[in-house]
Amino acid sequence: MNRIQIVYASLFLWAHPDTPQFFDALYDEIRVELKTNFPAVKDFLRDTVATKIACEQLYDMAHRAALNELFPLTKTYCRETNQVDKLKAQPWFPLWALLRNCFAHDMIFNFNRHERSILPVTWSGVTIDELMNGKPLTHGNCSRERCAN
């Protein structure tokens, strides 16, 4: 969760209206040899559309990474404590297992034989069905807001 908090703090800083001016002043103080690492950042920070897109991508990346790491860790813990049956009995488990696999595979649903056998899966008003196979995850039916409830 520390990474998520760092992402939130970063998003707050990048979205702050004074960030371009602050970065200009900071950039002017950076040693010359380090400036070659950040040549386009000054212009990038003034492009509000590009910054908004980058912030959305950072947000998504952090949550994908958290889910991709948290899900296997939870399964490992449950295996070690003999609670796998309890984990799999959770009403959210099938949907989150499918979402985790989608996140881990370029945001595209590619159902294996077992996953097809459990479809359709619904939880919290979100449904994943066979028609989604081979298609990218969209923010329509599987929006952050709907999946987080």
C-alpha cells in the first residue's frame, strides 16, 4: 500500500497548478550533467492534456501492480494457512481472479478452459462473460468505481 500512497502523493503534486513553475526553479538548480535526463519534462508539465493522460496511466499502473501482487500473495497466505477453500468461497473471488489475469496480460481478457467453465461471473453489479474473451478491459462495465464497491 505504500506504493499506492506514493502514487497518490505524486498525482497530487503533478496536478497542482504551481507544479510547472516549481519544477522550472528546481530544474534550474540541477547540475548540468543531470539535466540531460529530463529534457522534455518542462514542456510536458505545461501540456495539461498530456499530464492528465500520464496521471491517469500512473493511477492505473499502480492499481494493476497492486492487484497483480496482492492476489497471489493472498492465495499463498491462504494455502499456507489452509484457507484456500474460504478464499475461493468469497463472492468476489471469481471476478477478481479474472480481472487479475486480465491486468497481468495487457488488459485483455483471454479465458482458459477453467475460466470459461465458470462464466458468466457477476459481483457488485459487474459481469464478465464469454463475449469478453479476446477483448480489452474497458472502463464501462468494469470501471474502478463499480469494482471497488
